[in-house]
Amino acid sequence: MTTHAPLADLTDDELTRFLQDRQAAYDRLRGEGLKLDLTRGKPAPEQLDLSDALLGLPTSTKDRAGTDVRNYGGLEGLPQLREIFAELLGTSPSQVIVGGNSSLSMMQTTIVNFLLHGGVDSPRRWVEEEKVRFICPVPGYDRHFSLVASFGIELVTVDMHADGPDMAAVEALVKDDPTIRGIWIVPTYSNPTGAVVSQEIAARLAAMPTAAPDFTIFWDNAYAFHHLTEDEAKSADILSLTAASGHPNRAIVFASTSKITYAGSGVAVLATSEANIAWYLKHLSMASIGPDKVNQLRHAEFFGSAQGVRDHMAKHREILAPKFAAVDAALTDELAGRGVAEWSHPTGGYFVNLDVLDGTASRVVQLAKEAGIALTPAGASFPHGQDPRDRNIRLAPSFPGLDEVRTAMAGVATCVALAAAEKVAADRDLRVGAGQSAS
């Protein structure tokens, strides 16, 4: 591996030559006429192909108990599919609901129920509160943030570390402030950093004193089974931890097969306490007489068991792992040692977190766009898209082909280097000018 000299250590002449060289490389990049997209973490067509056997399923119109899946009923979802996900999530089938294709929809429904009805432990409906606030670990998942913000809920940020959110900050916020009603957590291979919440952090979240009696952990285990290596991270069992801590209704777990089978035609899962399950189903019964049990049976037959899901995900890993390796290789080749960028090395999930030189992320995204490489907007992983340091970029290498990922990431690395060189050069000019004025 080649390690370059830090840009900050270059002489003025060396920095000028570096800037000119990277400008020339960027001009060549623009001339290639690229049209590449690294904006969203979508499964690639090859990944979707892995589930094409679904199109020939189900082979029956009845589930294991003899219930006709074409008819009404079964609001909580198909029993055999609830069993599969209960095993995967480490809970019991009685604590699992299987729904339609979108876990995000289940999250929104849950928020709406808290707002309009109040939760099991709520003293009143959230709409009757003067203010409702949510803790948002950053960088994090933009759709979580925009979902609650769309209802006028205020967002409070804390830093996301490699083992979970900054717990000193979280505990200080929830201890005395009853307006803090929830926290978003992506516990395993978080979006976008790839962080995995440790058992210790999960236990602290479960047990911590909160001023709000209905403080809720929205535990979105979207990537729990999306391993990139054979060393598979195990999600903390938040439901057992909250129950053992005397807060059985504190956590609601979400998951889906959106990145397991068909992104638009999968199944979503909610797991929580039995009291919360009854609360959720009570309000859901006003909106539905039952989910798409035909699709649920299709998935139950396709997987067969929890082990069937694990075996299926190993096939995804074979497709995805080389793309993530290509991201790391391109960034390392151009940026290692320059002191202008840091990036995550995830062992699962769908994203690579890239932190560039402060004040240059927007410039990097602009340069990439002009070169035909679409990136997620700078700061997208922060509430309202506002990164106070303008340094964070989320990379999503799953959808393009491997060669396209290599090409795109070489281009992104060039843009990072050019933007950094521009910034360092400009800062030096400012310092020189300030010194001359002072003298």
C-alpha cells in the first residue's frame, strides 16, 4: 500500500504542483463522459436475481394451519414467517408482527399512533405535549430524521461512535428532559458508518433513567443479516435487555426483507413487548383487515427457515463484498496518508462513511456531479441535511457493477484530493495575507 505525504506538510511549491496535477486528472475525468450513481443503497440486479424463485411461489393457497391466505384476517402476519423472524431477531413469535413490504411504513404508523393515541406508557397523546424531541445519532439515516421532522418533532443530535451513540450525551438528555421521547438506533452495521452497538451500550440504553415515562428506542435492525465477512456481528438483544431492566415497552424493533429478497415486494417486521404488540394491532385494525398473506407465504416457502435466510444472505455477500473492497482500494490508493480524508471499513451493511477535509464535502459532491458521478448530497446523514463541519459524505456502492464502482470511486478520490488541495492552498493564502496585513 502506498502512503502519501500529508498535504499539510508539503511546501508551497509542492502543494502548487499537486494542485495542478489533480486539476489535470480531474479535467481528464470530466472528459470521460461518465454517468454513474452512488446515491442510494439499492440492491443490484444480480442481488434481485437471487430471489427470482419467488415468482413461482407459493405452491399452495393455505398456510401450515390450513388457513386460506387469499382471504381476510391474520392481522399479525403468517405464523410460520413470524417464527422465522422471531428466531432471527432473538425473540418469541408472540412478540413479532409481519406486515407489508416497508418497515419505514411501520415506523411511520408507530409514530402516528404515539402522536394521536399515546403509547402504552404515555401519560397523554404526544399531540397534547407542548414539545416532542427525538435523539438522532449522527451521522445517521436521513429517512429516520425526515420522518419525525415531518410531524414537527424536533431533532437533537449526538455523536455516533463505533460502538453506538455517545451515551454520556444520551443519558444527560433523557434524565431530566421529559420532551425527549425517543431515539433512533440502527444497531448493526449502522447507516452510514457501519457501527455495531455493543452489548454494554445496548444495556445502558435499556436501563437508563428517563424523564419521559414512554421514552422509546426505535431500533431499526435493517442490516442485521447483511454481513460482508464471515465474521458476523450479532445484534444486541434489546428486547430482553429492556424487559430485564424493568422497561419492557421501551424498545420497538424493525426489520424487513427489502435488501434480502425484492426491495419493492418483500415483507416488513415489527418486534416488541406483547403489550406494545396489542397496542399496535388495536390501531392497525382500524386501517386493515389483514396483510398480503400470499406474499408472506411466498417468502415462508422461499426461506423455509431462519437458516434459509442466513444461507441466502451469504449469496448477497459474494456480490457485495468485492464492491466494498473496491471502494476501500480506490480511496486508499489516492488518499492514504494525505491527512485529508477518513473512511469506514464496514464489515456489513450497505454504506461507506467518508469524512473529508472540513469545509470541502459540498465541493467534492459538486466536482463529482460535474464529472458525471452522482453522490448523496453532502450532509445527508445529518438532520435537515446540515452537517456543521461540511465534511460527511455517504457512499453507496451496492447498485453499480463492480467495474463501475472501481471507476466511480477512482473519480471520487480524485475529487476529494482536488477539493482538499484547493482548500489547503486557499488557507495558506489567507494566512500569508493576514500576516502581511499585521506587519
